[in-house]
Amino acid sequence: MTHDGERLLESARDLLRQAEQLDVMLDEATGGEAGRVRLAAPGAFLRACIAPKLPAILKANPALELELKVDDFGLDLGTEGIDIAIRFGSLDRHPGVTAKRLATFPWVLVATRRYVEFMREPRSVRDLKAHHQIGFRDPATGQLMPWQFQDPSDGTLIRMLPRKRVVVEDMSVAWAMVSRGLGIAWLPAWCGVKDLEGGRIVELLRGWRVPNIPVHAVQVSRKQMPTRIRSLLRVLSDSASTWEYHG
């Protein structure tokens, strides 16, 4: 880096430190609970997990101004001014953030009971060829997401691409299609924990699951965290057990 570049970088760091100090001063002046918090998460997760908890979040924080941002593409927290973002899996590709682990979830192969009765339950991955498959295309990459299974006999990881007859870019839509008996899909269990626990949708190939995926609340690293953000993190942590499926 050139000398001018180093000076520019240090100036930017000074501005960030000043902004953080100002935020802390405002936090103390307003009693800590008031102010805006921007929460970002994938759209399907917002609909399935965050939206049902909004009454509890707002009741616990009456002075909170909450902004929800759909984040299906891994937005830059600093650039977008995001206070908390929900991230899944490894955080290796997210340097410069602090993280709080909230929960874990499995990816599950699902269908309705009526569909299974009509099409017969698969006993192995090979049996899936005979089923109506609903695929998910990751909008962040444009790639069709492969279904993943772990052979219970030897632990071998099996990856297969679902047929492209029906492909959607929204997990909520895929879950809705499954719930209407249109086929099977491989999706995060948080898409419909109540459907699974209530038996309206059943998991197939339970013994072929891959390991659970962690859910983190991440933030840009900072020395001091405003009270309103700590409060929201506490509510999210308390709510996280309802996102998990232990079937």
C-alpha cells in the first residue's frame, strides 16, 4: 500500500471509530432501548422464522425501530448499514465479524403423507428417480442446489441434482408446493417445523441425513454494542429453539 493509501485507510478507521462513539453516546442519551436496528436474513427465513416472532420482539422492545432486509445474496454488512445478519454454516468467508450461534437445523427430504401413500416411500437414494422432484435454485449463485445425503451403511456423502422439471428460487414456495402434494423436496427443516411436528408433512430417508447446519447472528466487529442491538440478540436467542427440528 502506498503512503497516501495508508493515510486514507487510517482516516477511514478514524471515521468509523467516531461513528461508533457517537452511536454509544446516543444509546446512553436515549436510555439504550430506542433507535433503529436493521436485521437482514434470507427471505424464506424471514417469513418462516422471524415474522412469527415480531410481536414478541416488538413487545420486548417498545421503543425499537426495526427494519427487516431480505438478504439472499450475502450483503456486505458495513456497506448496507446492517446491524445483525443471519448466516448459515461456516463463517470462514465472513471476516471482520463477530458471531453468536443461535441454533442448528437439518436439511430434510419431505413430502405429504398422502403423496407418500400414493407414490410409496423411498428406501434409498436410488428410489428417488421414481418421484416428482422439486428443485431449488440458489438466487445468489444461479446454480441448482444438489440434494445431499449420507449413506448410513458407510457414511459416504451422496450428491444428486434434482430433475429440472420444477425448479424454484424461493424455499417458501418449494415448501408450499410440497404441502400441496406436488412432489418431494430437500429443504431446511426451519421452512416448516410446525408442519413436520404436526405430521402434515413427513420426512423421508431420515437415516440418510447429513449433519446439521449452524445458524449464527453476525455483526460487524465493534468495541461497544448498543443496548438495542443486545436486546434484539437476546430475543433472537430466546426464539431460536422454535427454529429447530428434532424429529
